Amino acid sequence: MPRVGVLALQGDVREHVAVLSRLGVTTSTVRTASQLDDVEALVLPGGESTAIAHLLGTSGLRAALESRLSDHMPVFGTCAGLILLSSQVLDGREDQWSFGALDVSVRRNGYGRQVASFEAPIEVRGLGVVPGVFIRAPRIDAVGTEVEVLAEHDHGDGPHPVLVRQGSVWGCSFHPELTSSSDIHRMFVDSLPV
Amino acid sequence: MSNGDSPSVIGTARVKRGLADMLRGGVIMDVVNPEQAKIAEDAGAVAVMALERVPADIRRDGGVARMSDPEMIRGIQQTVTIPVMAKARIGHFAEAQILQALDVDYIDESEVLTPADEVNHIDKWSFTVPFVCGATNLGEALRRIGEGACMIRSKGEAGTGNIVEAVRHLRTINQQIRRLQSADASELFSLAKDLQSPLPLVEEVAERGELPVPMFCAGGISTPADASLVMQLGAQAVFVGSGIFKSEDPERMARAIVEATTHYQDAAIVAKVSTGLGAAMKGAETATLEQRLAERGW
């Protein structure tokens, strides 16, 4: 079983660690480039994407992670993590950058500010219904042809993807780690090379 | 696959506490205008607290401290992409209603402003927007959570640049949690009475060994070392009020405190970011204070 790191610069790190531990996965937290060398896959947690992006730069992890992504390290990003993996960020800071590992266009706070944050049941292809917790969530406005859409949600303005996968890169606009369901993490873990 | 017919629910405890979870490991900075908000976001702040005057100036100027001007809050919301928080006076639910109508992301029912009600805090359950409240001990924290607070910050003594009260409050809360963990089931009734706190919350803390909501630290943090200290004492994120914009080089101090909060366990990094920062805010000895803000709230 590969070791799965959780990027621990800022955000809901311990919830991801807890879910992975429940699944029997060996995990460690990643704050430095050398800690990234110790893991075979990485979860990018929820948090503030601008703060995490800033800290990726100052810690030297940005270049290290870029290199690992080009080597096809499996990654799973939730919320801010999805934003960081995406190829295009709308309504972000002018200088907002992202890794471009996942060919999706995301709109920051696309469902509104905190008072619009919501919970809704989400039907995941091949899995069933899981609880969806959306907190100042990014909305996926467009996906590339290589991207597989595993779940959508219609928030009154037509369906938008909420869980997507492009090869070994997974992204989710909600927070499975804030619920007692481990199903989506299990899908990611089951996809890892043994 | 579409969930067009399914109900979605706003304002649940999970989405309100969830935003606090997302702020963990980060720094929330007090700002008084859009320019400062931009500096805070550039430095890696996870959120800003929009207010008219930082606590050090409230202390210096005196007078009644109230909710901020909505125009100023809007200006900050338009400038940054990170969450924008704002303060309401203790018990002033009408100010809180206004802040919710302004779409702020978190309301701080704060002892830094002049209290509006000397008996009652705001019924925070009745709001969609989440609330953070200060606490000096476990009983106070659990009373605020019982009223609906979704995040607790240890109070410290705002506007002093002196970390001593923040340390006292964090240590007190931690000691009281450890006491609950060592109690048997029958002792918890009496402990709940002593803490003047709801029994179910006391039982939950005894079981989990921590508060049911994230615990952050505020009040007196003015250097990277202060941030590292309170994170090591169990704070999950820090609020910095006067400590940044009352320092000699706010941009640099802001960045350094952000780095120290993330890498608080790595003294080499904290040492590096503490180097050549210029003067921290001057600060005050708490024994000489005329007004102790932490005593507000009950």
C-alpha cells in the first residue's frame, strides 16, 4: 500500500488524515519538499487557496510538487485543493496561479459567500449517494475532453460537475472529509498503483 | 446524476463549523481599510477582520467602539478573495443582523467593542452566518458554544502586544479539558455545575479531549515567536490584531507571522523569518491597564 501524504500548510488537514487512517492507509503530513519525497500520493486539503498557494511558494513545495505532478504522482484535491490543481481559475486574485494538472475551469466562491454555503446529497457514479458539504465552494464551470465527470450537482442553475478525475488526478468541489463517509477517499485509494 | 430535485440546506452547524476548519493553521488579520486587506491577503492571511480601529487605537482613543461602517466592509469585500469577518458588540443582535445582510463570512461577537448587553450574548443559532466568540476559560467557551458559536478564540488581552493573557487563557482551557478527561461519569454533573456549562457539551469535551469547535487564539500576538508559542499550546490558528499594522514593517511582519504559524514546530524556520523584521508593536504591561477587555463577556 503506497504512503499517502496530506499537504499540511494550512486547512482541514487532520480530517483528511483521519479518513485515510480509517481506511488503513499509511499517511504523513507534508510541509516541506523533503517530506514530499517520502510519499507516493498526495491529498490537497480544503483551506484558503491563496494562503496555500503563498505557502507553497515560500516552502519550495511549488516546484517540487510541479515536478511530481509531471511524473504523474496520484493526487486528490478537495475545494481549495481542486482550485490549486485546476487549469483555469475564475474570480481569483489577479496573480492567482494553479498547477494545471486537471483540465477544468473553476470559479472561486462560485456558489456564493459563506451564508450561501450548503449541504446536499450527491450521487456519485458507481458509488451511490454521499453527503456533500460545500463551503464557499469553487464551482466547476467547464471540463476538458480528458476529464471524467463522476458526480454533478444542480444548484438551481443547471448541473455542474462536483467530482472529476483525469487519470491519476482527482478533484472535488465539496468536502467528503467533513463527513463520516469514507467512500470517495476509498475510490481514490483503490485507484492507486499497488 | 443531476440532483436538481434534491434539497440543499444552508446554515447547518456543519457548514458553519466547517469554515472554521478550513481556516486552521492560518492567520486572520485585523484590517481597517482595503489597502491593509490587500497587504494581508498578499502575505498569505486566510481571512481578514474588518474593523474601524485596531484594538490598540480603541484602547488609546476611548469612547464607544461599535460595528464598522458597512461601506468600509463592502470595500474590503470587493478588494480581497479570502473570507471577510466583522465584529458585532456583545449582545447587539441588530448589528449582527446587519453584518449578515452584508454577507460577511464570520461574525466576531467581540469584547473588543463596547458591550451592548451586560447579561445576554447573541442567540447565534438563529443566524445563517457563523459566529466566533472569545473565552478566557472552558466554562465561558462552552456557554458561547451553547449559544451557537462555531469557533472559539482564547481572548488574551487585545491591543496590548503582550502575549501573557493569551497564554493564561489557553493554558486554563487546556487544564480544564484535562480535568474533564480524568473525571468519571458521575463527577461530570458537578463539574458541569462548576463550569456553569451545558452538561451535554461537558460530556462531549470529556469524551473528545478538545472543544467541539475549532479553538483559535487572539489577543497579544505580535511576533512570529508568539504565533509559534500559542500554536504549540494548542491553538489551531491565530488572530493578529494590532500586532501587524502597529509594527515597523507590516508587510514583512505579516508574512513572517504566516510562516511561523504554518511551520510552528520547526524552530529553524521560525528563527529565519524572525530575522531582521524591524520593531514589533511597542505593547503594554497588562498590570498598568485601565480597562481589561477580557473581562467583558460572561
